[in-house]
Amino acid sequence: VWVGAGAQRGENALRRALDEEAIADVIFVRYESSQTWVASVLVQSGRVLVPAGNIVYWQDRGSRLVPSAANPDAAFRASGLRILGPGDSSVCVEAMQATFVGYLNHYASNPWLRPIDAGAAYADWALRSLGGRDYAVVGDMGPSGDVRAIALVHISEQTAEVLLAGVVPGARGRGAYSTFIVAIAEACARLGLSRVVISTQDHNVAVQRLWCRAGFEPVVGVTIVHSMTPDFVDTAVADSGT
Ligand SMILES: CC(C)(COP(=O)(O)OP(=O)(O)OC[C@H]1O[C@@H](n2cnc3c(N)ncnc32)[C@H](O)[C@@H]1OP(=O)(O)O)[C@@H](O)C(=O)NCCC(=O)NCCS
């Protein structure tokens, strides 16, 4: 259920949406944090709620370059990066897994969901996006073809959204991420995209400091709540023996 600018507004619309989906064991509710009224609708729904954290979206302040690239491959190459293809699946999985192992996303907040590792989940997401239309898995490659930094980018007509981006553990602490994110923004400008957006959990202050230094600015906060049926929680409690 998306609530906020450009989406359904108003308590009745939200109540209706929750009623229509009442059979669902788990509903992930994401709403702009400015829509504080959503909390009162959720607590009156009779479902079990888990506060699952906040996401902060940041946006590049503007293009640095004039559009010059015919396609994404050329744009990223001109920025010193490479779009990985279906032939790079093992490199992609290894780099994503290593970069995001142990990463705490909203699933980690919910004691009633089976624990999964973000590294494995994000590796799977990137793998399914390799070679996909509108998606680019982008690598900053070392001299021997190893990946120093990796990102999953969704490219639409005007906007690129960096869905995942990080540096492999062995290359951290040397400024690699800042170079990488600026190169991605420049590649997007070469493609003629007017906006580059990126988001993370608000607890990830390390990366937000880097975005700030790279010329991004915060644009919106999003709250995530998991809403579950009492039956689902009872079953999860029974299964876990707690
Ligand atoms: C957060 C992250 C992107 C930083 O990349 P990086 O190339 O190591 O960045 P930097 O070298 O500029 O260092 C960033 C900070 O970490 C500190 N740092 C130093 N050594 C480090 C190390 N071995 N590992 C991690 N951070 C280190 C730096 O001192 C710096 O602190 P500062 O902001 O106070 O100056 C990287 O740790 C990462 O990929 N993390 C997991 C994925 C992630 O969080 N992605 C972003 C959300 S999608």
C-alpha cells in the first residue's frame, strides 16, 4: 500500500485497501513519514504491527554533463564503469553477497518472519536483473576483472534509481564509494536523465554522509510498517517454540 504524494490519500482509501487485503498474512505498508495520520488507521485495524524502520531518499543536485551517450553501455563505459551481463552472473552474485552480507533492512525488524540474509536476497535480485530491460547491474572493475563496487540501477525515461550500491569489503575505507556514485551520476547525465535518486535505511548514516559530500540532497522520508494477521503471528510463535 503506497500512501503519500502521487498515491491514494485519505483514511477511507487506506481503510478500504487494508480491508481488501485483509486475507494477506503480511502487508508491508510504506508511507511518506509526513503522513502521520496513517499510524492511527493502522492501529485501529486489529492487525499486529511491527515498526520496520525508515527509508531516506536522496537526489543528485543536477547533471554535471551534457547528454552524449547513445545507450547505457556507452554511458557507463565513458564513466569508467561496466554494465554486467548474463555472462557475469557468478561475479555479480559474489560481489553482491559479500557487499550486503549482514545488512539490516526492514525484514530484519520482524521477529515473525523467517530470517534471511540480505546478501543472499540482494544477490538474487541483482542476478534476476542482469541483462533485464530498464535495469543495469553496474560494476567498478579492478585490473584483474574483480569487482570493487557494484550497483543495481533502474533506468526510466527521466529518472535513474540506484536500488543497491556498495563496495566489497576488501576495497572499503579508501573512498571507492564516492568515486563510484559520482561516476554513476555522470553516466546518467550522459544518458540525458534529469534525476538520479537513491535511498537507504535512516540508520545507514555512513553512506548518507558520502551522498552529502557527493552533491546529493535529502528529498523524502518513508516509514515502513509490517501489518500481520493475529493468526499469522500465533502460528509463527508456535513454530519458533517461543
Ligand atoms: C558504506 C560504504 C558504501 C562505504 O564505502 P567506502 O568506499 O568504504 O567509503 P569510504 O572509504 O569513503 O569510507 C566511509 C566511512 O567508513 C570509514 N571506514 C574506514 N575504513 C573502513 C572499512 N574498512 N570498512 C568500512 N568503513 C570504513 C571511513 O573512515 C569513512 O568514515 P567517515 O565518513 O567518517 O569519513 C560501504 O561500507 C558499503 O558498501 N557498505 C555496505 C553496503 C551499503 O551500506 N550500501 C549503501 C546502502 S544501499
